[in-house]
Amino acid sequence: MSTRTPNGLDKLGLKDIKEVYYNLSYDELQAHEINRGECKISTSGTAMCDTGIFTGRSPKDKYFVDQPPSNQHIAWGDVNRPIKKEIYEELLDLTLTQLSGKNIYVMDVFAGASEASKRSIRFVTEVAWQAHFVKNMFIRPTEEELENFEPDFTVYNACKTVDEKYKEHGLNSDVFVVFNIEDNVSIIGGTWYGGEMKKGIFSMMNYWLPLEGKLPMHCSANVGKEGDVCLFFGLSGTGKTTLSTDPNRALIGDDEHGWDDNGVFNFEGGCYAKVINLDPRSEPEIYGAITKDALLENVVADETGNVDYADGSKTENTRVSYPIEHIKNHKPDLQAGHPKNIIFLTADAFGVLPPVSKLTKEQAMYYFLSGYTAKVAGTERGITEPVATFSACFGEAFLPLHPTVYAELLGKKIDEHNVNVYLVNTGWTGGPYGIGKRMSIKDTRACIDGILNGSINDAEFETLPTFDLQIPKVLEGVKDNNVLNPRNTWEDKAEYDASLAKLAAMFIENFKRYDDKGREFDFASAGPQL
């Protein structure tokens, strides 16, 4: 066990601390998890924990302290809720009281692999597996770096306490996840879910970096042997993880990145993957990463520790966190140069968008702001009408600033580094969900390959009406080039045209929330026109 104590322990505000377990090794953490009854061990040697009644984030319980100067920057609304400083002070006292007089785990880690942009983060918790989660997900300092570690931001996780006065405080529930930007502190109460710590720091990076002219991004990233970087943006179900995993390209990261003057860098030192229905044949990298030092959440296992990944009886959001070193083909320094290509992934269940189209800079900003995909709702009840989903910048839940701040930064960087941007539809072709079929993975891979090897730029393009998207007429590796223009794949052309107009209207309606921002650039002009 490390005999070192964290620098600034006296500044934590905790009283009568019993033992401080500081940056424990994986072996030490697993011993604590077992001895404290927090975890069981699977047949692969992986610790398994339960996160209690909260098996996902609690977005309605997330608050920022309403105080200057940060309140001048924050985009207040459903995503970013204000809380009065006096109430925060009460909750801070509740948090510190919960953690006082206990054995505590302190983990000092970095967020951001770029020296020019990284932040030093300190996590304080009384639960061993939460320290394990932090060790997996963030960048692990060397022993030398720990000697002079001074936190830029501190997270107190008091998951075992709740706010019994939440109604008096005017809050959503007895759970609280609060950020005090001026004091560089976050407090968590009432929820054990590890993802609150991961996405909490992502939210803070989304606050800090744009104010320095740097772009934080909810995307995966990989790099080819020639140093060509590609970013993959996409909401759940679009194939982001699958398509960014490429045996010929090194993984920079799978979820959270920044883009500064030096290039693209991972915020994290690990991966956090869904494991419901995990199949080693379709996702061998994730399956192979579930070994010792990984941490499984809310999975069901038998008495011998054999995990049933198909069992969602605790939650459909079963997860595993693991250090990125468990992925063989990763980039060890977690960073690379400026992107050559950016891909926006969408799973269009209406079946009207092309499998690949090339975007102008203005269109890139528009589709980045839209963050579109479509989900098929309630298929178990036979409902086949797709539901459009828009999440600004492909990660609206984690944006403290107005989405246009990020879109304008993206536009500047596309210009500055001459980046190619593409919209790739992994959804339906030949008709909407229920009539058409899912785009073939081989055709999607051919589109991605054409982007990465540059052959798409040699293609002759035609224009998709209404959306004004540029579609290649022929692409190497695509089995039937008719699929490249979605109208060709529909038997009823009039029905296609009507569906195209219907989707365009959804984009236009969603974009009305940006109409009053008085920005220099009229983003809507780059979107579909009816």
C-alpha cells in the first residue's frame, strides 16, 4: 500500500479522518472491494459491483451554483439548472459531514492527455469500487507526478447521504450533483452511479476549454499509420464504437476528446462500454478487455462468477470500465495531430438520408448543432413510427455553454486545418423502419474506407434535393451504387419525396431554438430548405 499521503489533505475540510487510502494499486483496490463486501469476482478475474437503485445518470439532479462570473457564461435551462449558493453551502456541509470520521479513498488523476490543456482532478469517496472506477476512467499519474500533485478541481462523492430537505430547497429529489465553478468543487449525494463522476468532469472540461479557444468533443477518435486523424461523432445506436475500432488504425479514445493548438487528445485513460448482450464475435475488443483490473457494473452472474451478459434484470445499462491499455491497438500517449476527417454518424430510421455525403463547413456546423439520429420507439408493442432525436453537438446533456459556442469553434478549426467533414447514415435504406432494411455494415465500412483513404474525393457527386447534400455517384466497395442515392432504393418515389420533406421539417422545427441568438452566421441557411 502507498505510504504517501495526498498533498493538501488539511484543505479537504474533513474532520477525524480514520485512514486515507491514497491512489491505491489495482491489487489493493480489489482486496478492499472483496474485504468490504462491495464486489464479487467473475470467472475472468474482473470485479463486479452493483450501483444500487441508480443504474444511470440523474440529469434532473444536476446543478451549477448561480454566481458570477460563471453565471454569465452558462446556458441556463433544462440541462444546466441553477442552485443558490446558500443551498450549495448546506449540501457541502452535508457532504463533508458524511465523509468525516471515515476511512476515505483519495484518487488524484488527470483529465486531458495534452500538457497544454489537462486538468488535475482529485476524487474523494468512501467506497472502494468508486475509487477503482476513477482509476480506470481517468489518466493515471506516475509516482513522480503524484509528488507535486495539486488539484485544480475536487470531487466529493458522498453517495451514502441524501438531501432530506430537497423540497424546502426547491430541488428535484434528494439526489444532488452540484458544481461550484468558482470554488473548483463538485459534490455528489444520493447516487452511487460511477458515470456521474466521469460525465461531471466532462461537463467541466466542456466549460473550461471553450473559454480558452479549445474545442471539447463527445466523440471517438483514431489515427492511421500516416498520422491521419479521424473523429467519429454519433449518438447511441449509430455504430460509433464499432466503426472507430479498426485493426489498421490506433484508437486515441472512445468517448471524450479535446482539440487544442497541438491537435486531438483524449480526456480519459479508460473506456466505459455497455455490455448488455455483449457478444465476443461482434465486439471482441470489449469482450477481451474484461479481465483483471476492469470493473463490471450491475451484471448478473452465477455462483461461480460466470456472467450472463444477456440478463438485463438489474438494468439494460450494464457497463464495464477498463483502462485503455486493455485495448491492444490504442495510441499510448492518447493524442495525435489535427484531424484530417470528421464523420457525423446518424441512424436515420426514416430511410431518407444517403449512406454518405460530403458537407461544407457551414453544413458541418449545422449538423453538429443538430446532433440528429432517429430511434425506433416501442417496437415490442408493434409501434414502427421512428422518433427523431436531436442532441446538440452530439452531447447536449454535458454542455454548460450555449451549443453555438461549440459549433462556431468547430467551424474555425475546420477552416484552420482544412478538415473534410462527412455525414454517414448507418440507418435504413429502401424505406423507413418496418419497410426498408438496415444499411449493410459492408456498405457502411466501404463509405468509411473511402473517406479514410481519400478515394471519395475522386468521385463524381450529385445533390440530394431539399437537404442540398453532396452524394458520390460511385464508391469503391459498395455492392450496388444505387444505394448511394436513397431515392433510388425506394419503390414509391413520391413516398420518398414526402418522407424527405417530413424529415426536413423536423430539422427546421428543432432549429428554431437557435433563431434568437443573433450570431454572425445564420446556421439555419446551411440546413434543409422547404
